[in-house]
Amino acid sequence: MAKRTFKHSRSSNVALASNFAHQKALDHALQIFDSDALYTMIPKNACSTMRYSIALANGFIRHESGIDWIHQNNKSFAHSDRSGYRANFAFVIVRCPLSRICSGYIDKIVGGGIEAQVICETANFQSGKSNLSFKNFLKIIPLGRANSH
């Protein structure tokens, strides 16, 4: 049985239920039942693929027609402190930060849609999405007010 230390459990001197960092970590960790593994999900880093694969592995869906199910059940395989402590294997999938930023710009700004307008409004970018260059997009990102995707 694996034994691990929880990185965020002592980040503030409050009850774990009120510890924002610890709760955020719990919200992003999913159990894979048969392998007794723990996957930490990072948005836009194969998260839909992994949530779909975990739903298949855990027996909640049977084939690709269940893809919409994962979006309504993000926390279905959330782990507890006990399961996190006891997991035999834990992993995370990371993505090159530069390709992630480029992908976000192409998907959300170049691809258009309502999210581009929301991003511009959130950042008080007055020139409109059609004038939001990659350079200006990079200036918006540190504001942290846009969607995590």
C-alpha cells in the first residue's frame, strides 16, 4: 500500500474542508478503481480523454456514445483523503505550456464564438475580438479572470 504526504493539507491552519488548496486538489484527482490509481486532472491536458477513459475503465459507460456523460459527471470518481493516501500509483499528464497557450488562442479567439467575446469583455479589451492579437492575448492571461480552458 502506497503512503503519501498531502502537499496542501498544511498550507493553512484551518479545517481541511475549508482549506481551498487541499479541496482544489481533491476536486481534480480521480480514482481508477481496478488499478487503484489516482489521476490528477489539469484542464486542457488530455482531461476529457482521461475522464472518458476512466469512466470506461470504472464501468460507468460502455463506448463512445457515453462521451457526453463525462461532462455531466466531472466529480464522479473524485477521491477521498483515504483513497489518495492508499493509492498504489498516482500520475498527472502535463502539456507544453507554449503549445497550450497557442491552442487556447487558436481555439478561443481565432475560432471565435461567445467565449472570445467573454474573454475580451473580462479583460476590458475594447477593440473587439477581431483585433485581439496573440501578443494582446498573452497580456490577458496573467489576469487569471478568463476560463481555465
